[in-house]
Amino acid sequence: MIVIKLGGAAITDKSKLFVIKRKTIESTARVLANHRNYLLVHGAGSFGHILVNKYNLKGPIRSHRQLIGYAKTKASLLKLENELVSILAENHIPVAPVAASSSLMADKGRIVSQNFEITANMLKLGLVPCIGGDVVQDISFGASVVSGDQIAVNLALAFHARNIIFGTDVDGLFTADPKLDHKARLISTLNTVELQEWAKKAGPASVPDASGGMRGKLTEVLPAVRAGIKVTIINLNRPQRLRRAIAGHPVIGTTISG
């Protein structure tokens, strides 16, 4: 079992509302069509983060304006899901969307319970479950954002995955933001201790990101790495890298293991 996370920055333009990167999704789909026994998770990208920040949906829900923002964000996420699932299905992937807001509960933004039965039955049938970062019900806040990164790790732990592959719009973890600093150096490997150090060092996202960007990702994956699950961060714009990562071959990117 492998969990593959399609990052929001890789499949959408995070600086523009409701804009997908169709070519990236299509090239990814062509790779995935040749594989089975994996779970798909996707980020919200510009279909979620911009509205989450606009309507302040990361904290307690206290106003009618936030409730309207919740509804608008859910409608936006459905648009993304529809476009993503349609492209995957066109490429002969038997994808089955699973709504996070209907299958898990959070408390202060952290998953406290998740129903895996439906996902497990889909896998037995030969379907590819696909679940995205979402605004979900929250015990303390009423509603809160649960990132695709957090969901990917939760699924990997529950289904004893051997690897979590994070597809992003950069080659992996760098010593600095490669989009801003041409001297930034790719970090190829990390162990558990180094992972914790880099989670503290990593900077915030340069575009609206309710999940904390690379810093949030590194923080989220620590439980998976401690459980013996390998984590690989690759550039989803290079489909051959996804192919190699799925096969377990060495690949340009960042590999994190215990």
C-alpha cells in the first residue's frame, strides 16, 4: 500500500482562485493508470486556502459570515474534486471520492476519529479512494481545516503503508525557498532527528496556505516516519519521478526515513 498526496500547489495555481493545472494532473493520471493498490489524497490549493483565509475558518466559528464562508469553501472544494476526479476517470483510473467532512471528526484542527471502513471496502473492490483536505466538523471549534498532509499520514498509519509520496511543485525540501533563492540546495535525505530540526527551520508558504506549506508538511509526517513509513517528496511536474517513487527506485527529491 502506498499513499500518494497530490499537493495543492502542484495541481492548482495557489495564487488564483479556481484555477487547476490540467497538464500536471493529466500527466500524473497517465502514471497512476499503470498502478493499483494505492490511496490518493489531494490538497485544496486555490480552491480552499484563499477562502479559508478570507473567512477566517481556521479557528472557532462564531459568526454568520464564517458560516457563509464555510458554505462557499465547501462549494469550491466540490468544484476541485469534480475536475480532478473527471480527469482521473478519463485516464481509466477507477477513482472513488471520499469526503473528509463526512468521514472524520477533528478537535482544534487535529483528527480525533476517522471512519476507514468505507475506504477499506473501496480498496477491496479495486477502486482508488481519493480524499482531500477539507473543512470538517470540530469538537471545540465547530468547524476547522484539516490538511491533506494530515489526512495522508492518518491513512498511511491506518493502512500500514510502506511509503507516502508527496507530489509538490518543487523538487523537495531545500535549504531556502528555491523560487526566491537560486542558491537554494536540495536536501536529498533526512532522518528523524534532522526532520525535527528542519520542521522548525522551514519557512511559511509564500502564497495563502492554511496548512502551513512545507513547514506544516514536515511537522505532519513525523509520526509516520517514527512508525517506519518512508516519506518521499518529489516534483509532480516531472511524471517520471512519480513513476520511480512508486516503484521504490532512487529518485530526485527528498527521502525521509528513520
